[in-house]
Amino acid sequence: MIIPYPAPQPGVWAATAMIAAIVLTSTAGEVLTAAAMKSIGDLDEIRAHSGLKGAIRAVLTCPLFFAGVSFLALAFFALLFALNHLNLSLVAPASASLTLVTNAIAAKFFLKENVDRRRWTAAVLVCIGVYLLAH
Amino acid sequence: MAHERLSARQYMILGFVAVCAPLGDTCLSRGMTRLPPITLAHPATLIAAVFTPWIAVGIALLIGFFASYLTALSWADLTYVLPATAFGNVIVALLSRFWLQEPISLERWTGILLITLGVGFVAQGPSLTERPTDGEQSFSPSKEPAVQLEQEQLR
């Protein structure tokens, strides 16, 4: 049986560093993964032509995909590490809402997505909303 | 800007993206808070954590999320798919209110409203940035006759 064990709360800088690590690694991971999926093409169409195996092969043979997944794995372990030291009510809203904004910025500059006024407004609304909801 | 509407199947995949992510995160959180503190001095304890039941269920849900997330990214922009992920938090909050009868504070209702508004904004726009695939699409139709006329005059 595992007994709940309260961890001592780290300082502000340590908490900021943990959250920044999650935000940066997950932004890098999501942008690289999105770039990989765009380079592969519509997965539904690939599956229609060459089946599920063909779709999985298309994803697994893309080097960009592995770069993205490596960063997402780093983000995942950074999240596990932070959840072990900080409260969920701090980690979840801070990392989720900040990641939305950093992703919108990264998508505009690296993926050249058309992040128009509509999408900026949505990113900011969802960012504040996620913070309020998860806080 | 003309754009293809998403099919019912594509909306269903976005729904999977929305639901699996917050449920998986909740399982992970539940699993991790039951473990003793983990330090960087013993990273192997993080690997061992993966095989505890709540974390294993969380990871299974997140694999489902990732498969549908990758599919969505193959036909939609990252800035279109991400608000869908955030909308999952709204679904979980509403489920906990009406199914588990948990109270929701005014602050959280405001959060739900803002996310729903944000998702509504994005969903009304195009799902994919249109890119010119060859040279002829980079000219606007009004400029094309002028270019042709210039070329004819040169001949």
C-alpha cells in the first residue's frame, strides 16, 4: 500500500524553472510534431490508400516526428517531476495556459501558420480561461 | 477565404483529442501525488512510477489522445487543434458538475465561458492555412491579365 507523502514546497525560482521547462519542451515538441504531420500529409487519406500499417509506417519513418516526440517525452517527464514537487493547481493552469500562447507564437514564426486576429483572440481567451478553470 | 468544412469524422477525432487529454492528466496527477517525492538524484524512480496502476491508465488514455492528435494535425493547423485540447477541460468541469455533483465556483464558470468563446472563434475560421502550391496561385486574379498583357507586348 502506498501512503500519501506531502512534499515540501520549493521556492519561487525553482517553481518557475520547473514550469518554464515544461512550457519550452512541450512547445518545441508540439511545433516539431505539427511540422512532421504536415510533411507526411493527410493521415486519413494515407490510411484509405495503404491501410493502418501504411499510416503508421508513414509516421514512424519521419525523422521530424522523432525529434518532436523526444521533446514531448522530455515535457512529460518535466511534468511528472513538477507534479511531484508542486501542487496540481499551480502546475496545470500555469503550464497549460502559457503553452497555448508560446505555441501560437511558435506556429506563426516556425510553421508560418496564418495566426490572424481571430486566432490571437482565441489563444488569449483560452489561455485566461484555462488558468481560471484549472486554478 | 474558401475552405473545406471538416467532416463529422474529423470533428469526432477532435472530440477524442479533447476528452482523452484531461482524463489522462487527471489519472497521472492522482497517481503521482500518491508517490513519495522523487528527486533528480534517483531518476530511475520516475521510470518505476510508469508501472503503477493510475499512471498506467493515464498513459493509455494519453496514447489514445496522441493518436487522434497526430491525425488532427495532419489535416488542421496547430493553432486550430490546440483550442480543442483546451475544450476538454470544459467537458471535464461540466461532467464533474452535472455527473459528480461537484460545485463550480464563479471563477471556474468564467473560465468555461472564456474557453468556449475562444474555441467558437477558432472553429468559425479556416482549419488549415492555405498555401500557394505553385506559381500561378501567388498572383491575384486582378493582376494576372496585366502580367499577360505585358508579356504579349514584349513579344
